[in-house]
Amino acid sequence: MTHSNDQPELDVRAVPNPGTIPINGRCTLKIERTVRVVYIAGLPMYHWVEGDRTAEAYAMVSLVRCGYADQNDVARSFGCSTRTLRRYQRCFETGGMSALGRPDGPPHGARSTPGPWVRTAKALRHAGVVVRDIAHRLGVSKSAVSKWLTRVDTPVTTRRVADTVQDDGGGVVSAPSLDTDPAYRLFDRLLARLGKLEDAEPIFTPSRRIPRAGVLLAVPALTHSGIFSVAEEVYGHIGPAFYGLRTTMLALLLMALLRIKRPEGLKERAPVDLGRVLGLDWGPEVKTLRRKLARLAAYGRAEVFGRTLAHRRVARRGRALGFLYLDGHVRVYHGSHRLPKAHVTQMRMSLPATTDYWVNDKHGDPLFVVTAEFNEGLVQMLPALLAEIRSLVGPRRRVTVVFDRGGWSPKLFAKLIKARFDILTYRKGRWKHIPATQFVQCAKRIDGRTVRYALNDRNVRLLKGRLCLRQITRLNAHGHQTPIVTSRRDLPAVVLAYRMFERWRQENFFKYLREEFALDALVDYAAEPVDPERTVPNPERRTAEKELTLARAELRKVQAQYGQAAVANEEGRRPTIRGFKIAHGTLGRSIRDIQGRIGVMEEKRSLIPKRVPAKDVGGKPIMRLSRERKHLTNCIKMVAYQAESDLLALLRPHYARADEEGRTLVTSAFESAGDLEVGDGELRVTLAPLSSPHRSRAIAILCEALNGMDACFPGTKLKLRFGVTS
């Protein structure tokens, strides 16, 4: 836990209170009658009733796990041995909180009963649950519950006495939590351990200086995206658990926004910090998140999840779909499996890789992603991508798709235009140079800025005149000409040129996600064999082409030597061609031999098929990386990026440099500490000031816009209200 400026670190050695036991310079154990409280830097973090061994052991383990104190200090302060503390640690790692402590049972000689079960039964009874229902939920007899209730007289205070715990039909509790303190979730964790809780309810109490509370600014945008309802629609639930589906999704989203790029990154953060913004006592740990992702991947519904999210996005931002950008992103693989190769532009070579094709709207925000089976090029992937787009926008809407030269195919263009798609791409191949005098200066204000180009607009015919397209050529200040072709004839040339050159927004998106969200990181190391009947590039033909390339290079080298000898020939020594050929017969024979070898190799290559079934390829079997978990995490990162974009859109009218540093400002606000207040059905988040007054004012305006959304924190009816400390 970080220390606030107004809460200095305590020097417990200077406190002569006999009820206070110093643990170290930061932590103290205070005895208040029958209650035990652990303070860290003056703030109460753990408390329990005297005799609650489970809660006491949990406090001891937590102090060590969070790095607040070492084993020796904790064991000395709590009056036990380090051996006992290490046993508590092992029990917690293997069985969670329910494995801590000794059961509070009946007198010696009688049948022992688990203490946490007794306290849970007492709490449920105080909440209004009848004995029969308590026995059903705990899986014991009515008589056992009755005995527990008569033997135990420990008072239990519940937060909602009038609320009863509801059962969803499968014995899973879906009612409000019986716990009263977000830092002490004993009952919820016990119910989850017993398989009686689907998802822990968030609980918030007034708190100050919560680290990274600013990330809650993204919650209204995340809620508005519909990801929680979509997850429930697609996955249903992930079984009885303390960290259920909603909590898992929210934790992954907040981790992405806080730049915790992998679950392993949680090891560098205090779990209690993430837990506080989730309304829990403790954030999920690495192994927990790994298990949750594996369970979600087992459903095999990541593509359905992404497709449903895309439909929600289209319903909200349909106006941004007039132009869609399509491009592939290559993820290089360095493992031991045999993967298909793809050309890596940055390295200018082919490497084992996986190619993802992303579709972004005209603002550069992602819409959906599709993974190519065998790193197919854009020409092969365009029909599948456009079929997905058609399902999103409807059968009648005309959409302009923008892509680079990798999708150049006039035959495909004709089919796309017939299918009510417009195309906008760079021209590929040879084309006539246009005189500079035929270019016209064009200017127009687009997306809030003025653009100026020197353009030439004309028609071109492809496919032997069967396909007529519009060619717009740009002349830059250095005299370079860049031609683009399109089927759009209703828009000015300057608008179409701007949309084409704004394709770099998608490239910037890839760069941003690589650096900020670890887009290329492996989520797991699993691999699966490809379809054995699917055709792949024939490695034998590739080998033959490589040998042919080497032979042609050798021929060019020998021919160069022969030509150099001809240039250096002295007329007096060898005045005739016959004499020259005799003098350089060795080079001539080498040229003829190589030419003959090339002819044989070309004939041999023509007999080798370009593609063969995957099962006929020798060597190690061709594999593909497991895509389910990667696709799921891509969808989560995509929604996190969209949330940032939505906040940036709200911020842009009020911040002059929004295009240059708007995202930096938003991410800085995510890292800000904040105070939490609960009351009148609201969760009020007050953020600390940012690094400069004008940045604080911009975030304050953003807070006002978010307050107008009336969003509730997921899993509660608490409306979120934001502000910035003046």
C-alpha cells in the first residue's frame, strides 16, 4: 500500500499504548476489547473477532504475501512460531481461506464441526433464511444446523437484515453479500468454497487515497460497450466462484487499462490495490486468472463473443462505418512448433508467424479481428472479411473498404463492386507518369483540420477495359506520384485521398497495441494440428524455386565476367569474334551448361504442384497456435482500447492538444489515486489533481460528462459520480 502525504508512516515504538503491539515500523496490531485490528500506515486493513482463528491466520498470511512485514515480525507479534506461520501459508496456497485455522467445534469428546460453517449458518439465519434452506445450501442436515445455532452465540451483524439469500435453482447464492467490510469477505469466500456463490458482490466503504482509483473513469464506457451483458449472453457463467464471470471480465479490462499486460504482471502489484477498485478484499492472482481464461477458452465461443461485441459497437457507432480499414498484422513465432511462414515487413524476410486481419472504422478504432488459417494474403481473406462486414451492417448498406496493395486484384474488385462494396486502394503495377502541369491544388476541411493535396483525377480501365475505376494521383513536394483507385464517384477527390492516406491510423493502432497492450504476446503455448485436407504451399516447389533462383544468379555472374572480357578485348590481339570465343571458351561453356541446367530445372518445377494437402507435407507436422484464448484476450484489449477512444472523444472538444497527447492524459488519469464515498445510491470517486492545472481542468470536464451517463458500477445499483480535488 502506498502512503499518502497527509498520512505519514507510523513510528509504533513511540506509542506507549499497552493495547498496541508493534509489528514493524509500518504495521501495528491493536487489541480493542474482543476485536483485533491490524493497521498499516495508520489505516485499518484487517480486523476480526477474538477467537476467529481463520481470520487471524488470513491477516498473518496477507501481511507476509503483500510485503508489509516479514515472517519473523508477524510470528512474534501474533504470538506464534514461524513454523506455524509457514503452515498457514501452505494451507492458504492450496485451499484458500477455508483451509486456514482450526475448526471451532463442540466440547472435547463430541463430534467436531467446521467453525466457518457455523458462522455462515448463523449469518444466514440472521438474514432471515430458514433452517431448511440453510441446510440445503450447506449440504448438511436440518438437525446439524439447529445444533450449530444453539451452540454458537457469537453475534453476527449483517449489512442487509431485510434481504434474504436467493437461490438460482442450482444452489448458487445470487443475493447481496452478507459481509460488511470489503477487506473482510469471509462469508462470501466460504460460500464460494462450498460452491454456493456465483460471483462476489462488490462492496465499497468510504476510503481515502485508493491507488489507481482513476481507472474507474473507464467503467462507464466499459458498461456502455455492453461487454458484461455480452459475456453473460455468450458464456452464461463460469461456475460457482468468488471471482465470477463479471468480476473476471472487469479485472481483465482494468488490468489492460492499467498496462498490466499479462497476468504475470500482477506479481508486481499489491493484490489489495486491484481488489479495492473491484470492491473486493483481494484482487485475483496470476493462477486464478489463468484458470479463468482456460475455463472461458474451453467454451470455444471467443469468435461469437467478438462478433456480438462488434454488433453492439455497430449499433452505437453506425455513422463511423462509411469507411472501413482492412489490414493484416503478423505475429512472429519463435517456438519449437512448425508454423506456416509469413512475410515480415519490418525484417524483410519470411518467418514462422500467425497473421491476424483487423477491421477498423474511419476513426481508427477496432471493430473485429479474424485469424488467417495459413497466413493467407489479403486477396484470399477479403471475401471472408467482407462477409463478416455484411452481416454487421446489413444487406443494403454500401460500405467503402480501404486496404493496401496486398489486396490488389481487379477480378476481385469487380466481384466486390457487384456485392455492393466500394473499394479504395493504392494502384499496383505499371502506370503512366502524369505531367506535373496536370495536377490541381485541392483543399478541404475534414475531421476538424484543413488538408491540401496536389491531385490529378481521371478514369482508368482494367481487365482489358471491362472494369472502369477512378484514379486519383497525388503529387508530393518532392515530385513523387502516388496513384490510388476507387469505385466511389460521389465524393471529391480530396476526401477520397484523405481517407486513403489516413490508413496509417490503422498502422498506428497496431503500434500502440504492441507497445501498450502487448498485442503480440503469447497467451498460452498450446498448439493444435491444422486440417490435414487443407492445402498449403508445397515445400518441394519452394525448394525448386530456391535452386532456380541460385542458378539464375550464377548465370548472371558468369555472363558479367564474359561481358567484362569483351569490353577489355584488344582488337589487335583478337580482331575476330571467332578468336574471342576461342580465347574465352571456358566461360562460354559455363554459360551454356548453366543455361541447360536452368532449362531442366524450369521443366522440373512446372511438374511440381504449387499447393498440396497438409497431410502430404513431410517432416514435423504443420501446427497452428491455439487461437481461442488469444482471440478472447484480443477482444478484451479491443474493448479497453475502445473505452480509451470513447473517453478521448469526450475530452477532445475541451483539450487543445487532444490529438497529440489526449491518450497520454487519459492513461495518466487512470493511474491517479482517489477517494471513495458511498451514499444516496452513489459511488463518488474524487481523484487527486494531475501534474498541471490545465490537465486537472480537462479531467474535471471529463468527469462531468461521465456523470451525465448515469452508469452504475457492474454488479451494483450504485451510480458512479466522478470529480477532481480542487
